[in-house]
Amino acid sequence: MSGRFAGVGVVRLLDLRDEPLSVDEVLAAVSDQSAGGTCVFVGTVREVDGGRGVTGLGYTAHPTVRDVLRDVADEVVAAFPVKALAAVHRVGDLTVGDVAVVVAVAAPHRGEAFDACRRLIDELKRRVPIWKHQLFTDGDEEWVGSP
């Protein structure tokens, strides 16, 4: 998808992609010699949700997704002593086992890296307008996170 943000400042990579994600790319984006700790979160499509079998899912994003993702990233950088931050989310159809989101944060110490990474993924999932259309083995389906 177009609109990728990559830079050499603290926020190094923010993107939405309709192709498989690379954990190595995100980890490389936050590499920083002044950081003593780097935390990476990888979210994958699981085969069971709420006790029901999942066959796959699709992610759809609102046109404002990049602006909101940037706001979340900037807030995490303002709240923690982050040296580098990256976040990439998939859109489109995914199958069980596919990587749906990768976020990473580098900070001076491990505790700060863990805290900032948790805030980043929690706020991304809570606020960034990406909606999940989940398909179940029993033929049922549901939208998660849609207004």
C-alpha cells in the first residue's frame, strides 16, 4: 500500500500492508546503539477465538488509519524514553498463522522497552481504525472493532 512512513528519527517505520509482514524489517528499523532494550510484539491469526474454530479473517482500514497510527506512535514517544519505534499492520485476507501486526520499541532499559511496546500495541488495537472480519469453521462470521 502507498503512504508508508519511514524515517531516521525516533518513529522509524509506520505502515499498513496488503502483503506478508517481516519481523526482521521491523526489528531492523528500531536498531539503535543507544538502546539497552528492544521489545517486539508479533500478533498472529489464531485458530480458535472464544472457543470457536477460525478459518481466516480480513482486515479493513479507514482512510484516516495512518494519521491515527502516527498520533499513537507520537504519544508513546512522548510518554516513554523511546529511542526508536516501528509498527506495521496487515490489511486484506489472512489465514491461520499469518502475521497480522508487528510493533517494536527500543529504549535505554528493558523495562521501558516493555512498557512502551505494550502501550503501543494496546493503543493501536484500541484506537487505530482497523476492523477485523472473522470467519469461523461453523460458517458464522463477525466483525470485531467496527463502529
